[in-house]
Amino acid sequence: MVLPSVISEPSPIDPLVLLPLPNTLPSSPISDLDPLLSALEAHLSPSSTNDPNVTKLPIPVLTALMRQITRRSQVLLNAARVGAAEAREELDGVDGDLRGVEYERERVKEEIDRCMEYAPAYEELDLPDIESFLASADESVLSSLPPKDDEGYEHAVTIARLENELNEITKREAHLAQLTKDRDALIRAKKEIKIKFDAVDVHLTGFGRSANAVAAKLKDVAEIAGSTAVASSTPAPSPAPAMAPSLSS
């Protein structure tokens, strides 16, 4: 058997590359390389080729040892590749988580900055002062407030003032809605009255025209009747006297 002079890189479709990983990985073949090299030198060295005292392993045995070492090395290499791929995937996941955490940190920082710059809008409202509010507030509201020496007393009073203002605004909005509803009802009633008025105006206009036409007819009839009465009361004219015959005739 001729030993190869050059050992190339394994092919991606080499069965050794595609070996499944065993449950227990083999030991490292590094410790077996020196005896194998010594056995190969016994076959390759010119000085030991003709020396009968040198024990030489048969070539098939050396080939089997080389295949065994190659197989173990390939299994360890495949395991290292799988471990590297898993480590790379885990690193990518950790990197993604880190980016997410950094993003959330920036968002939280922005929210903190916004909170630090926050100016309460209720400070611009025209709220009654605390003394006036406490003097006019209901007993139920006052009983719900914490003691004055409590840390949340001012906060609770502010909330109560805002709720009271909200109730007042709600009442005013309800009153405004009722006024708007009444206004719309009046507008609708006005429109209905206008429609009825226009209808009556049209009816009266037609009635006036009819009355004028009847009056004109009555006037014409009266004029005709008057003319007939005058003609009947006037005497007939007398006939002219006859002329006497002349003597010459």
C-alpha cells in the first residue's frame, strides 16, 4: 500500500465530516501520535529499513491506527464546530438581549428626563386655594384625607381639589349641553313656524288674488247692469214732421 505524500483538507461531503456526535466524546489522539510517527519512521527511514532488530508494524495496522486517530480527531473537530456554532448562537442571543437592554435603558433615561422636566398642568388652572377648598369641601371629602402630618397629605389635597374642579367642570358641561339642546329645539321650532308662516303667506296671497278677481268680475257685472238700466229708462225720439207739397207741382 502506497502512503499519500500530501494530506488535503477534508471535503464537506466527507463521511467523517458528517459523523454524528456520540454521547461521550473520545479522548484526544495527541498522545497516540508519537507512537504512530515512530512506527511510520520505521518504515520510511532508510537506516531502519534493512535493520532486522527494528520491530515494524504491518502497514494495515498502521493504516487502521491512522484511520482511528483521524476518526477521533474528526469527531472532536465536529464537536468543536458544533460547540462553536452553539456558542456563536448564544453570543448572538446575548448580544440581542444586550441591545434590547441598552434600548430600554435609553428609553427609561428619556422618560426620567421627561419626568424631571415635567411641569404639572394643574398649576396653570385657576383652582381655589387650600383654605377655601377645605372650608367649602364636603365632610366626606375631608374625612377621606390623611392626617396633616402625613407625607401624602399635600398630594391627597391636590387630588381632592382637582377632583372637585373636575366635578364642577362636568356640571358646567352638562348645563351647557342642556342649553345647547334647548337652543337647538328653539331653532327647530323657529324653522317650523317660518315654514308655516310661509305657507299661510302663500295661501293669503292666493286668496287675495282670488278676491281681486271676484271683485273685478263683480265690478264688470255692475257696470253692465248699470248700462242696461240707463238704456231702458231713456225715452224714444219723436219722428220728424212731413214736408208740405209745393204749389208748382
